[in-house]
Amino acid sequence: MSSKKSVVFGILVLAAIVVSVLLDMDLISAAHAQVSGGGSGGDPFAKVNTKGGELAGWLRGKIAVSITTVVIIVVGLLMLMSRISHLVGVRIILGALLVGGAAGIAEWAYQ
């Protein structure tokens, strides 16, 4: 890939990540308002539970899906253009799916 194409491709990936973060901001601000506004009287671990739930929701949210999608697209294109071997590409894609779905897998395992 020429350097101009690499720069354009990098800018497109960065723009996709920025858009996914901006789309997820309303979820983050709503969770922040809920955490800062609500205080439960008797449970000392209420904030920790809320933060843990917020983190798990964020890891399963739009940003995780967006990043996993970008990784799969980039690796697929690299495999299509024979820039990386198919074995390495499949390993990267399986790793991205595992990391992208880790919060859902953990929640399923502990229910």
C-alpha cells in the first residue's frame, strides 16, 4: 500500500472510531448522571456495583462493536490483498471476536 493510501486508510479508521465514541457519549453521560445523582442509604457497595455494571455495559456497547467491526474489516482487506497470511488473519479475527464478546461471555458464565 502506498503511503498516501495508508494515510487515508488510517484517517478513515480514526474517523470511524471517533464517530463510534460520539455515538456512545449519550450512554456515558446518562450513566454518569445516574451514578452521581443517586446515593443508596444502606448498601456500601452500591457505587462499586453501579460502576461495574456501567463498565460491563460499555464493554458490550457500541464502541466494542465498532472497534471489533473495524478490526475485522481491516484484517479482511489485508487478507484479500495478500498483505498478511490467512492463518494470521483468522487468528486476529478470532481474537477480536473473543475480546469483543468477552463481557457478554463473562455475564453469561456468572448467571
